[in-house]
Amino acid sequence: MLYKPSDHWLGKNSHLTWNSERSVVCTILSLSFAIGIPGNSIVIWTICGKVKQRSPTVMLILNLAISDILVLVTLPIWIYSFANTWLFGVIFCKTLVSVVYCNMYASVFLITTLSLERFMAVFYPFMIQRWKNKAVILKAVFLIWLLSIAFGTFIIPFQEIEETKIGQQCTSRNYTSDQQKILFLLLETIVGFVIPFVIISTCYVCVGRRINTMTYSSRQRSARLIACVIVVFAVCWLPHHVFNIIEIVSTQIVDSNQKMSLALDEVSEMGVYISGSLAFISSCINPLLYAFAARNFQSHLRFAKMFKLFETMT
């Protein structure tokens, strides 16, 4: 999620500029850690310790909290690295980045599955009964993690550490060709954002329209929650993938328009750290959207009998 600033960019910009960006990144990561670890821990503790009958929604939210917390526990290492330098070697660099990517994909896939489940529960309440089979749930969760690990480990051959003017950093990619670079970035953006965002937006827009046809007194609160889910996903993930697209375009036109390619490189390198750090915010907001708000959502979709997440809690 976080790439290196190249030497030519560091040469054109003062260390003051880089230090300012580094401060912003470290602040975002620190806040994500401080908020996300307690939030996801509460979700895991509540589900494992207090929820006796775990519905499909509960299982998805539990795995979402696990994937988020596995990402968040890596943040102290990243914060130290950006504040100082990378001290842990190339093997740990590859391993840590792979762990982050695996769990980032898992988080996105689980959020997408939650949106599909909510859509099915609202529009096809009888069909969703098959989903409540424990074996089906376990197979679905297993498939999500399998795909996440498969996509997340793609990064291992390319991830490297590099000596920069600010010291060693675990943010370098060593692609064997421009075509390989374009393919990897395109795959990451399509699988990690475009397809999930289309599914999430479509499902929640449809659910939102159904809610607007109902007579519940507080349906506007449900509509706001739906809007928050879509907006938060876009705000957290869109910037990172926009810079992916900029980098793809820059690589494609490097031979035909070198000047424009260099200009796009500078744009990408100036914002890629901050956009990458924004992706971690998703992991600390997810408990608020998918767990702590579950009662609210349940009260507006009683007919679907969804979101009995904290039914054993007082």
C-alpha cells in the first residue's frame, strides 16, 4: 500500500517537504492503530465471548475484525520505519507486506460479501435461509481467505528494501518489466476496488430504495448508515487506486511522451504515501459501521431477520 519516493523526487523537494508528509502519514497510522485495535478487539471479544448463536452476519463481522486487527498490529513497525529507517531485513519486509495485502484483500472481500448478504436478505429472504447453514458459511469464509492469500502473496517476488536519501525503506517494488508492473497494478485496482465498489454500491443503493418505501419512523438513519458504508469505502480506498492508475498511465506513455510521464510520476510520488495510509483507516472504521451499528440496522430490517449480532448483550 505504501511505495517509495524515488530519488529524483527527493532531489527536487526539500527534506522539510518529506518530513511534513512523513508526519502526516505517521499521524494517520498512529490514530488508526489507537482507534482500530480497541474497536476490533471489542468486536472479537463480544462475538467470541457473548454471542452464543453466530449467524452468517456474525461470522463475517468476526472475520472482518480479525483481518482488520491483523493489519493494524503491523502499524507500529511501519510508524517506526517511516519515523526512522527500516531495520528488519528484506525477508521480513516481504513477509510483512504480504500479511498486509492478504488481510487488506480479506477485509475488502468480507465487506463485499456483507453487502451481498444484506441485499439477499432484503430482496430474497427465503433464499438466504440456505446461507444460514453452518457448512455453507464456513466454506464461504474459507474461500474468501483463500482468495485473499492468493492475491496477497502476489506481492512477495516484487517487494524489496531500498536505500534512499532518508535511509532504508520497505516500500520499493522491483518489477521485471513495465508490462508486469501494469498487470500487477491493474489487477490490484480491479480486484481490490473496482469490482467490490460496484457490488457494494449496487447492493446498498437497492437496499436503500427498499428502505425508502417502508414506513419505519427512523428509516433515514438507516439510509445514512448505508451512505456512510459507501462513502467510507470510497474515501479510504479510492485515493490509493487513483495513484495506481496514474502510475499505470505514466508507465504506458513513458516512450511516447516522456515529459508527461515524468510529471505523472511526480504527482504519484507526492501523494502515494498519504493515500496508502488512508487505506488503513478503513480497518478502524469497520467496527463502527458493521458491528456497533448492527442493532440500528437490525431495527429497520426486522422482516429480513438480519443482524442479530448482539442478541445476547444487554
